[in-house]
Amino acid sequence: MSPCAAPRDSAMVFAADSLEVKSPSMSSTPPHTDTAVETIAILDFGSQYAQLIARRVREAGVHARLVRPDISLAELRQLSPIGLILSGGPASVYEAGAPRCDPQLFSLGIPVLGICYGMQIAVELLGGRVQPGGAGEYGPTRLTISPASGANPAAEDLFAGVPSQTSVWMSHGDQVRDWDRDFIALAATATCPLAAVAHRRAPFFGVQFHPEVTHTPYGMKILENFLYRICRASGTWRMERFLESAVDKIRRQAPTGRVLCGLSGGVDSAVTAALLHRAVGDRLINIFVDNGLLRSQERRNVEGTFRDHFHMDLRVVDAADEFLSALAGVTEPQQKRVVIGKAFIEAFKRGAADITDGRFLAQGTLYPDVIESGAGLAGATAKIKLHHNVGGLPENLGFELIEPLRDLFKDEVRRLGEVLGLPESLVWRHPFPGPGLAVRCVGEVTREKLGLLRQADGILLEEIVAAGLYRATAQVFAVLLPVRSVAVMGDGRGYNPVIALRSVDSTDFMTADWSRIPYDLLARISNRIVNEVRGVSRVVYDITSKPPGTIEWE
Ligand code: XMP
């Protein structure tokens, strides 16, 4: 087994039973495609890096689309790709049931780049043999590129501008052991004789290492060589182009009828709403559920941005009482999520009740949110689990889903938000969990505790912004602990709850480190909280990284 498995993060989803819906976009029928956009199709064999490959290709200026590995030739022709990339994957090609692709791919006449498992499956389909490679290779490995031989001029293109000795990131147990004269060995490592390969007759190139990860210093150069020297891409894809084709696609999917969008105040749903508004104008209705678990000023900011600034139809559902009474006595974190998930569905239905021609529901699902069982593997039903903050709604509400951000990463969504003209303060907002302050009020959630937490959290954020640290940190918030501690306040004795401050640095939120906030700033925040928030007399700073600690306390 190679470790290229798809990631899982079950802590980020609500009760799976009520929130799973079938995804339309990983079905075996590719949607209508704008063939004017140069596309690279990435056959996803289940690698944790498949989405990263797509992102690198987009960074290089070419549109990328992930497809199932068993996509048919007819479906591929419909996408009109200028090249194919076969991703890595966790299986071994010689195992029964290992995912395979159509062997006729190589007859389409477009260049194919196989990466890790993708190289192995291609070599096997073209007549080579893959076997367990003994100890395997994991991590940084020295690669030696063979001198150019002129045997296949295109083969040299793959490594143009790359030093003959370079470091690459390996992650494989199996390797190609047997190959015939149709294959040209382009590079090797100390233990892997075929670390890069080209074919004399088929338009195929393969690399055993991962060019898409930053640990392969010339990885981007190799991918660019494939795109520009081998696939002859023109590199015209930009976020503006994505915007145009996304607008076009939404208009085709929803030519008539109302489109509903659950706004949470976070970046993803805000960008979704702005994009939908661009595509369908006044047919968009945004529903914002005030669940009483929001941060200070949150509702006002959402109303100010979407109703007053963008002049969108925004319906606010006042549901704080319902959420708080449903949460009464609930202390277990996952149970809180379940209760909030159910209350959200009821509140959303209430907000949508008088919208008679609501046919579509737009959701800001991002690529990393798409947690699939055996992502993209042949035969697997594509399922997604939805975050509450993008509107976790069950299938039986009768809406057709529109998920225009499904192929994007967070930073790409932020870029799209900028292109759409959303204010910087919204585009660069830290993530906020769907269950809101409920999972930051450890133990039972009450109005009084929420009031303390909201105030402390407001002070913390105000100081972080004032110190210019908001963009440098990934997520900053206060947590109210169900612990009381003694304090001397004036001549009196206090016995009050404790506030924990959490600030983390992270790029993907799967791992995080606690931020090294300057002591003086911590001192100022602590002073302000104990002086200004009546009922809090002690502040602590959380210095736990993730793993093992999660970002949220609950
Ligand atoms: P953890 O606490 O799992 O959080 O390290 C990782 C990221 O996910 C957010 N988070 C959630 N978001 N619903 C959400 O929409 C949830 O139930 C939930 N739990 C955690 C968290 O704020 C962080 O950004």
C-alpha cells in the first residue's frame, strides 16, 4: 500500500445521516463543458494529492478538472482535454480490484503524464510490470536524470531546465521492474531504476515521484514543462476566466426559478452568493439564520454587506430562541452539533417557506470539504457531507444543488471573492464553525455565558486586528471554560469562569501550530478582558498544536 490515501476529517461535519446528499458533479456523465477553455483532465485514483495536482495546474494558468479514473473515452472526448494526468493512489496495480483506466487512453493522441500509481498503471497497460519494491521510498530522495539521448525529443522536454541531480518527494512501495525497449528510462534513484519514463510510440510520460508537492523543488517546473512544452498549452486560464465560465454554467443549470443560498457570514457562502448574484441577479434569495450563536456584530456585518452594499435579497431568520432552548442541558460536543444541525434545517425551512418558485439551492462546498468514500475510485458513489456553515440541508427539501466552488481551494475562493469585488474584510475572514459559539462555550450553552464569550472574543479580535496580526494568523478566538477560579478584585474576592485564548497558524486547518503572539499583546488582551468583561477574572493562552489538539476545544 502506498500512503496516497484520501484524507478524512470527520470532526468537521454534522450528523452524517441528515446531511449527506448525492453530488451531481462526480457522476459518470461529465457536465457540459466549455471547450474553449484549455483543460487538463486529472484521473483521480484516490491520491491525497489529486486536488493538489489540479491546483498546481491552475496555478500554471491551465484549467484542471478531476474525473473518475474509469471515465469512458467518449466522456473524455466531450471534455476535449489538451492533456491527461493520472494521479497517484493508495492501491497496488497488481491487487485485485485496483482502480484502472481505459487502456485506449493512449490512442486519443493527447499527452498523458502518470504520477506515482498513475505512472505504474500506465506502464502496466503499455506492457511493463510492477512489483513490490522492497523497502520502498518515502520522503526526499535524490533523483538522477539521464543525459539527453535524442531518442525521443519530447522526453527531454519533461526535464528541461531541471538540474541533472535534484531532490524529489517519493511515496511508494511498489516500482516498475520490467520494461521493454518501447520505454525510455529518463531518471533513476538509488533504489528505483525507473523513476521517470517516456514511451517511444504512445504519448506517455511518467514520474514515480510527486512533482505537485512543494518538497519537490523543481516539481512545478516539471509540471509546467508537461503543460507548455508537451501539451502546448497557451496558459490563458485566470480566475477571471473561472468566473466567466462559472457564471455561464450556473445560468445553464438554473435558467429559470429562484435560487436559494444559505449565508453564514463566512467566506465560502459569501463568495457563492456574490457569484450567484452575478449569474442570476434578482432570482437569488439569501437566507441567513441568526442562531444566537454568532459573534459580536456578525449579523450587522452580513446585513450591511449583502443587503445595503450589494442590494441582494436577504432574509434573516430570527431563530436564537429555538436554538438556545434546543441546546438547554446539552453538554456533549457532537450532540450540540446534531441539535444545531436539526434546528438549522427547521429555521432554513421557515425562511424559505414563502418562496414558491425556489428550485435551486446554492452551497459553498469547496474541494477540501468534499469528503468522499474512496474519492473518485471506480464504482464508488460520490457522496458529500456538508458543513453547517455552508448550509447543511437534507436531500428531501426538493432543491437541485448548485455548488460552483466544488473544484476550488480556500485561497482560490478568496481570489475569486476579490475578483467579484467582495470587501477585503470578508474575503480574508478567519473560518468560523457552523455550530458557532456553542462549541466555544465548553459545557452547557446559556445566554449569559454566550454574552461573556462574545465580549471577550470581541476584545481579542479587536486587539489582534489593531496589532496587524489578523492576516498572519489563521484563526483566533476565545473559549469560555466551565471552570471557575479565584480572583482578588479590589478588596473583594471573585470566583469566576476562565477565558482561554486560542490563536493558530495553519494553511489547511488539518494541522496547526499555536501562534507566537507577543507577550505584551497577550498582556494587553488579558488586562482588557478581566477589566471589561464583568464575570471573567482569569485568562489563559492555549499553547497546544494540532495534532494532537484540535483547533476548536469541542
Ligand atoms: P478542528 O477543531 O477539527 O477544526 O481542528 C478544523 C477547522 O474546522 C472548523 N470546525 C468546524 N466547522 N462545523 C464547521 O463548519 C463544525 O462542526 C466544525 N468543527 C470545527 C474549525 O473552526 C477549524 O477551522
